[in-house]
Amino acid sequence: MQESTKEDFEMKVNIKTIPPGPNARVIVDEDTKYLATSTKSLPVVARRGKGVYIEDVDDNVFIDFAAGISVNNMGHIHPYITEKVQEQIWKLWHFAGTDFYYREQVDAAKAIESIVPGKFDKKVFFTNSGTESNEAAIKVAKINKKKQGFIAFIGGFHGRSQGALSFTASKGIQKKGLFPSMPGVEHVPFPNPYRNPFGIDGYENPEDLENAAIDFIEKYTLKMYAPKENIAAILVEPIQGEGGYVVPPKNFHKRLIKLAHDNDMLLIMDEVQSGFGRTGKWFASEHFGVEPDVMSLAKAIANGIPMGATVFKADLDFPEQGLHSNTYGGNVLASVSCTATIEAMKKENAVQNAEKRGHHMRKRLEELQEKYDVIGDVRGIGLMQALDFVKDRKTREPFTKFRDTLEYKAFQNGIIVLGTGESSIRLIPPLIITDSQIDEGMDAFEKGIKQSL
């Protein structure tokens, strides 16, 4: 088959061959043969992308409501970011930024510090992923507090390496056959307004849910089996990602950071999925009025070039050389892409656009909820939204089978989405999306709903 030219790539949903088409199936089969089993869910075989669209190897064009799992926040092949990376390619690719020096890494750190909340001096450790960012945060907490224990939340996701995995608790398969991971992490209930072990409707009674979650930590965790003298930090996502895009009551994180500081602990916020404008603010923690001691970043930080960062109060810096390092963190190309991404986001008001477009998308999702009883909950902030599917709205029993069917049917109708949690679908398009493009995606998504009923 002849490759399409750039001029042939029309920027709208266009399904020419029911996907996966013949060319896609060949690659899927080869992928299955040669690549390790991981988490692939949809047979989208991408050839190229532009803006909010992806073209596959059978000339189908999809609208991308997954954004590389909240990575391509500025869309695919953003002109300014691409130009800056291309310029750097002919100068220097890599020079081990943890052992040597170069301006590009300093510029990236300064760009990050300009947007991370907190009226205090900060330092940045660059990593290659969100998992590695959390690993660095673990070390920062242990070394500074001289304690080895941690508190994490049921439903949280923080990575799959053996250290980060000890905090992850969103799906059983993530830990199956991998015991033991790092000891010393105690899990507590997250204040999920829709489903929680306390039997509280958190939408009607948010303060009661906050009280129950905080009381559990104070009255049970710290008093009965994880004394504060052992706990270095609390690690939490401001909005749970893989756990289902769960938004806690608005005062929960303020109370959580107070609890941490009152008990000589750090608060680490994992903003890997919720950061870089996704929620209509630079970071989701800002919606809750919290300035964490340590923040874990990755995904959208460089708009698709692998990169992560651990940002912390400057006085929490490693006290001596050799306590932590890596090889690729702050790689030259990644640093350039990071700085260019932040510059582009500021110039194009991407954060403000996410807030405005988020209202429009939420309206469309709530209209779907009114029409289809299978949608039990709509939740999220900005362009970080999710639908939770249920067998019965009264019992709120998860309807995983329907969610999985819909994910595939939506794909065949031209919109790329991903599941999250037990029975939810996340909708996370690039922040540059327009209202008309949201409508285009929602129309394709609704077709998938009708075909799945």
C-alpha cells in the first residue's frame, strides 16, 4: 500500500475500513509474536498524528481522546515543540545530566519551577517516567525523615517497579505473583464519593466522607498498626487516575497535608496523570489549595518524549552525592521538549482552554447520562473526565463488560478512549481541542454506546 502524503491526512474522523483493517492486523500479529505482553487494549495501529487526530495504517482517521494516556497534552506533532526538538537534534542528544552540565537541563528545571505550586524554593530531579519519579520521592522522604514507613490509598496507582508497586492498589493483576514488594506501606480508603467502604454518599455528604477518611488514618492506622514514628510520608494522587478518575471532596487534601505535617510526615502528590494543565489548572493539587512537599511528574512534561521529574522543597535535597542518580534523567532532547512544551502551553493559553473546553465536554457527558441508564456517574475536572458504567443505578454495581464493549465500539466509530478503574472510561483529549472537535468525538462515542446496549 502506498504511504499517504501529509496533504492526504484530512483532520476529521474518517473510517474507511472497519478497524482493525488488514494492514493493522498484520502488525498486531507481529507485535504479539515479538513484544512482551503488557497492557494493550485496543488494536489502534498508528501511522502518524497531528493535533487531536491519529491516522492508522489503513488510512482510518481517529479523534484521540486518550492523548497517549494524558501525555500529548499539546496534541500530536505540535509545530513549536517539534521545531525546537529538531533544532536540538543537530547539536547534542545526550550528555548524562546527572554527571555533567548543560544549559538545556537548567532551563527545563527553571520552566518547571515556574509552574509548580509552592511559595518556597524548589529543586528538581529529572527521571524517565512517573514510576521513577515516585521512586525518587520515596528516597527523599526516607532520607529526610529518617523513617521507613508510608501511607498510600486504596485505588491509587503509582507505577509498576517493585518500590512504586508497593504503593499501587488499583487492580489486583498489578501485583499478582510479584510479592514481596517494598515493605512498610499501609493502605487506607480514599474518599471516593461514588463508592466507598464507609457507605456514605460523598456527593450529598462530602464533609462526612472527609471525616471518615481522615478519622480512619488518625484513629486506626496511626494508633493501632502504623505509628507516626514509623511513617515518613503520605503518597496520594490529587485525583485518582487508574483507580477510576476519582475526585475527592474539596477539603480532603487540605486536611491530609495538615495531618501529615502535624505528625512529622511529608505529603507527596503524584501529579503524573493529572498535571500539566489537564484539569484546567497547571496541577490538580491547586484545585484543592494544597502545596505538597514533594511532587511526582511525568507524562505530559515533554509532550511525548520520555521524561519525568521529582520536584521538592529545596531543603529536602539529598545531603550528599551518590545517594541518588540515573543515566537518562534530564536527557538533552527531553529537556528541550519539556521547556518548549511549557512555553507553548503558556503562549497558547492551553490551561485556560482545558478549563473552558472541560465545561463543554462535561455538558455533553451529562446529557449522555440523562439518556442512558447504564451511565451511573460522571466525574472529573477540566479535560480529565470519566463515565462510570453500572448494571443498576441504585446498587451502583459495576458493569465492566459493557465498558469493555463500548471501548471497542467507540474505536470502530472513530474515537480512541481508554478504560480506567473497574467500570469507567476516561476522556482525556489534548488540551488544544475545540468545542466542535469535542462534539465530533462525543457523536462517535454515542454511536458506540447505542451499539453496545
